[in-house]
Amino acid sequence: MSQALTGHNRPAQVIDAIQTANAELPSADRQAKFAKMALSPYAFFRGTNHLYWDDIWRDWRFALFGGWPETQTWLQGDAHAYNFGAYGHHDDLIRYGMDDFDDALVGDYQYDVWRLAISVELDARENLELSDKDTQKVIKKLLLGYIDTIQHHHEGIPLYAVSMETAMGPLKPFLEKVAKKQSRAKMLAKWTEVDETQGRLFTRRPGKLANLPADVASQLKRLIENEYQQTLSHPVKEADPDHFRVKDTARRLGAGTGSLGVERYYVLIEGGRDHEHDDVILDVKEQVTPEAYRLMTPAEKRAWRRSFPNEGIRHAAAFHAIAEHPDRYLGWLTFNDKVFSVRERSPFKKDLPTHKLSGAKSYRKLARQWGEILAREHLRGAQALNQGDEHAHFAKAVCARLEGREDAFIQVVTTLAQAYADCVEQDHQVFVDHFLATSAP
């Protein structure tokens, strides 16, 4: 037979899905994003969260260990190894955890667990070149960290992010290095300069920052100094009317992988006036619906919109629910008919480079902490959803589904992670072949 009778054509599905997901991006942004995705299977995985959700949205395996309303919580939505990192905000204390909630939504806990396990499988292959046996041990540690934290929630385990005081294994020296090498002063020196007549302004950084047209800069300035402040959960320095005075604005270029191409701005505000390094950089980022939204039924979408009239509200709600230490500048604004989140750019933002780990044992220690961090975020998210129910309802439901079947859960997720990583590698090759063919002169 010369003609296919069904739509079972994975290569065509992958290319069509990628083209559809990126169709509205300007050509230059689309090419830049595709170039990043072509670098490796892991980079491709980061840039195609929509493929993951397409593949697992109605997966039957959820019914084995969850799939109940009670096993839902706030999800990170794009859980992967490089969405963990160091961060710190106005108190200048350095923490480690997930700090990106652009794709956050409410759903079954396994969506995050599966995606994180797949990313660890890909990362172990790419950055540490671990054997299949060693990688399986890493994923087991990841899952045990998650399971143990959920099962022992009633023993009073604090739901705090990892800090300098509590970090263990490879995280301890990593955070110490971040504390030594990064600071608010160094961040401002990197992104700004002091003009003798105009004061502190954004510096020239081709490929990273671009000037805004005067009318756009003026609109953005007005929004930050007025409407945006009404969306803050806690007023910042009410007594200082100049705290939010805008000193400069710029367009942020080339940031991220999956989010590459969304509108993004940096806004420099006065902040405090105690010393020269207390200015604040606000990260103003366009927020779109999470990838799972398009897969919801019409009724589910209506319920979503009743809860979250726009994606700025959803992003802020998720951030406050999941994060142990939410950014006090967290808010949102509407600009040119688009919704943007607003938050402080952290002076301590840094990913742990897994390729520098000493080997499988070190990676296992890190992976266990990833599992613990994700579990604590899910417990906090469930507590927010249940309005102070101390996350017990969610934890009890997950524990009931796992009780006596922990080994089976680990086996299912490990097998899924390995098989899906194989699929990602195949999809990546399909993408590279197509990308190189269509971009060749």
C-alpha cells in the first residue's frame, strides 16, 4: 500500500506541533529559539513542553498512583532539572529551589514528577554520561526524596526552601560559591552604569538589552509607577513615594529557551535610598496560558477563567502558593492588550552546572534533594488550594495511592523516564534534520 491510512506519523506530528506552537513568533525569534533547541535533546525537551503535555495529558498510568481530585495540587508545570537554581530577593538571603512558575497550573502531582524524572534521565546521559544502571539509581533517589517527604509530612518537616544553613551534598559548596561571587552590587554593575547627569541607567548590552521607543518607555513607566502597584499582595515601603520611581527601561532579548520570543522588559526603579546599590531591576514578562490549557475541555477552560481572569493573576497565585519565600515585588500589569508578570530580577540567580559534579554518587545526592524540594512545593501548593488545610488532604491521598506500592511506583516512573527520553532523542533528531534542511541556504 502506497498511502498511509492513519495519522500515526510521529515525525510529521513533531514538526507540525513545533511549527504550530511557534507560528506567531517573529521570524528572528523563531530561528533563535530553534537554534537553541537544536543544541541537544535536553535543550529540545526544554523548548517543547507542549509536546510533553500532548503526549501525557490523558495517559492511563496516572490512574495507578493518582488521578483523583485529591491528588491534585499547584504544579510547577515545566519541571526539569535546570528549573532548579539559586535565588534571593530583597532580604539578600540565598536559597535554592524552583523559581519559575510561568507554566504553573493545578493538576495531578504526577505531571511534575514524570517531567522532572525524564529531564534527569536526559541530563544524566548528556552531562554526566552515566550508565543505564547508574541513571536508574539516580532516578530512584529522586523519587525516594519525593515519596519520603510526602509520607513524613505529619512529622512536622518544615516546608522551607533549601538555604545556606540547610544545604547538603553538592548544594552546599554551590551556594557558598554563589554567595561569594554574586551580589546586588555586582548585578547592577553588570546591567547598569551611572551617568554623571542622569544617574543610574541600563548599560549597552547588544543581544541582551535594547532601547525602547519613547512612547513605549513612557507607557511602561506610567504602568509601573501606578497600576502595577495595586496588584502587590503587600505594599512595599508605603512611606517612600519614590520607591517605584522608574529610572530607566529596556527590552530584554534572548532569555530562556521555551519562553524565547515572548515580550520581556527590564525596568530599573529607585528602590531604597540608603546606599548606591539598593536600586531594583524589575523583570516584566509576558504571560500566556500554560501548555495544558489548550488541552482542557470547554467546561474546564470556563472554570479556569472563573478562577484566573488573566494569566498575570494565575502566575501570581501560583508563585504565592508554591514558593516558600515569594518575591515581594510580585505582581502583574496589562500592556498593549497583553498581560505581563512583574517580579524582581534576583541578584543571585544561578543554575548548578551538573556537568561539573564528581560522578554518580554526587548526582544521586542532588537528585534526592530535587525530589524533596518538589514534594515540599506540592505540599505548599495543596495547602494554598485547601485554604490552610495544612496540606494533609493531599498528602493522605497520595500516600493512600502509594502505600505498599512504592517500589512499583519507582519502577513505572523509571521505565517511563527512560522510554520517553529515548523518544525525545528521536524527536530531536527529526527536528534537527528538518531544521537544518529548511534553514540551509
